[in-house]
Amino acid sequence: MDCTRARVELGWRPVRTATQVVEEFLLGMREGAGEETEPMRGRKVG
């Protein structure tokens, strides 16, 4: 992903690398981290 525009116009700088983000995401999935929100509950039947 090219973040040049965000950096130039907003002064945004990433805090984590893409690799760190993916590792954190996978760890969270493995641990079942997160909230009981509607989208995370799964498909409803009927």
C-alpha cells in the first residue's frame, strides 16, 4: 500500500511495519481476542 499521500498531506507516519501488523493480527486470531460484536458472531440462520 502506498501511504505517500497520507504522509505528505497529513504528516502521518506508520508506527508498525506490515509484518508486525500481520503477526499481531494472527496472534489475536489464535487467542480469540476481540469483542463480542455482531459481525464477529457468525452467520445467522433463518
